[in-house]
Amino acid sequence: MSYPDRFTRTVTVLATSPSTPDEYGTPTYTETSTDVLGHYRQLSADELGENVELVAFRVYLPTSAQVDAGDRLTLGAISVEVVGQPTELYDARTGLVVGKALRAEVAQ
């Protein structure tokens, strides 16, 4: 079974990109939403303080998914932020790139 065969969960990528400045010269941004099949699992949950918990996820996406640090992902009912740049996943037998792995976090 290869990595893409395990991509059975819908992940929504909310990417933000710079757009044209408004009439006052203030930068504006455009948000685009794309659904892709991927996989995710919870890595950890740490208490940061009273009633605040930091939950970290490992997310696996296909190579075609456009995602960068700071983008937001929707994993089921949870909205998380991508931390750092995605890394490439390689097939051990062929050496080919088969997907991307990234860390995403949310403070609840």
C-alpha cells in the first residue's frame, strides 16, 4: 500500500495570497479554498495555561496540494494553522516523491 492509497480524508486548504492594495494603499489578501484527499493524525496535546490547550497534527497531502507555512487547514471540524514548510515524502522502493508531510497546530 502506497501513501496516496492512504489519502482517504478530506482536507480543506485555505491559502492566503497578496492581492492589490485598496484605495488607501493598505495591502489586501485573497483567500482561496481547495479540497484535497489526505490523511492526518494527532501528534500531541499540551496545556499552555488555564483552559488553553495546544493540539498538534501531522498532515499528509498529495504532491499536487499547494500549501505553505501560515495557511489554514480544515481537518474534519477542526481549523488548524500550518507550522513551517511541508517536507516531501518519498517511496522507499522507487525513490519517487509521493506526497507532502507537514505539522499543523491549533490552540483551543
